[in-house]
Amino acid sequence: MEPTAELRPPEQGQTDEGDLMPFAILDQLLYQFVEKGQDPLEIFLALWPSLASHYEQDPRGLAADIRRFVGLLCGAQWKRERFAISFRVSAFDLDPKTGFRFPAVQAPFTEELEDMDRYVARLKALETS
């Protein structure tokens, strides 16, 4: 069986990858954003060369997944603030008290996502010219 949070009735056929994105991409986004502390454009620049074929050479697909990932992570920040204190066992640390943090009330990387969108638009414009 595919992994699922099983939050919907079984007849709806929920899968985690179907609701999020392929785990191979999600893992890379987590690594770049959390462990390396990169902003959306830096993530795009780091991942695009290796993922271009997955997105059929259309950079808008990766940009959309980055935008979705950042939105989901920022939207869940308030939940992490309510976690109990926990141990840090690796560099990949989402513990709200000791690890990766940003204020839950800040703009959810709005400017950084706009920078990435402008870059992708220029990239697509160069492709067509």
C-alpha cells in the first residue's frame, strides 16, 4: 500500500504523494530549505539542473512545487510551536525550540517566492526567443 495519513474516507483514495508531491522531490526541498537555509530562488537554482527532466523541461512545474512546499511549511509553523520540547538527533531539525525556526506571523516568504517566479518567467522567455 502507498503511504497515507488516512484522513479521508478510503473510497477517496488518498495518498500522501498525491496530496503533496513525490517524496523524492519533497525530501530535496526539505533539505535545501531547512538544512541549507536556502530561499526559494536558491532552491530552484540548486535543483533545476537535476530535476528538469522530471518536469519535462518546464521550470514552472518545479517553481509551483517550491511555492506549494513553502506555503505548506509556513502554514504549519503554528503547529510546530505547540510541540513538546524534544531532542535534537540530526542536522535535520524541525523542533520549534532548538532547531529550524521562523516567526509564524511573518509574510510566508512572499518576496522570495516572487523573486523565484520572476526568474522562472525570464527563463521561459529565453526559451521561446
